[in-house]
Amino acid sequence: ARIVPRAPGMWAVGAVLPARPMALFSPGLLAFRLAHPGCGGALALRWRGPAPAAAALCFAGGGAAFVVLQPGLGAVTIPVAVYCAVIATMGWRASAGMRSEPDRRLAMLAVAGAVLFMFSDTVLAFNKFHTPFAGARYLNMGSYWGGQLLLCLAARRM
């Protein structure tokens, strides 16, 4: 839990920048990338088991989203590919706790937070690079902040 305190601030920066002009998209991804070791590191330190089914699901989902998005990514293809791998890793490590964590509430908070966070980033990416749709910003930010809340609540219990 000592790794986590700076992550919400970096997530807040990362939440604002990618929604702004394209010039700020990569710095926003970098802010998220710097925040994930706080959360992902805490999860990986607590839950070290391999969880192969969770890994397969998270990386397949991230990979599928990337494949669909890739034609519209242009100059941000590589940063988005790296980010997809990072967020899939966070989802995998959060899911690993479902098998090994004696505190079921903690495991459920972490998984629900990770799922909401991954969903929010998928909404953002599809709206920005694939098919823009009405209400995407609300769906993105609602699921984003809900995911952050659940991840922070999980971190407090660690």
C-alpha cells in the first residue's frame, strides 16, 4: 500500500490530457504509465500467483481492442500498444487475487476497479480512434472514476 499514494494524482493528470487535443494524448498516456506501477506493483506484490486464465483473458481483450483500433492510431500506435500491455497487466494482477486472497472483499474491490478502469480506457480509445459516439465522455469518466475509487479502496485494505 505504500507504493500506491502517488497513483491517484498521476491518474488525474492522465484522465484530463488524453481527452484534450491530440498533442496532449501521449503525455496523458505517459502519466497513466507512471501511475500504473503504483497500483500494479501493489497488486503484484500481494498476489504473486500466475493466474493463467486471467492473464489470457486480459491480454486477449487488450490485444483484440488494439487490433481493432490500430488502423486509426497513426503516430500513437506504439504508445497505445505499450499502454494496452500495461493495462492488461494491471487487470491480470488484480484478477490474480480472486484465487489467492483470503479477504474476498479486497479481491473483489481490486477486480471490479480494474475492470471499470479497463472499460473506461476502451471507451476513450474507441471514441477517439475508431467510432465517436454521443455520451462517450460521460461513460468514460463515470467508469474511470468508479474504477479509481474501487482500486484506491482496495489499496487501503492492503
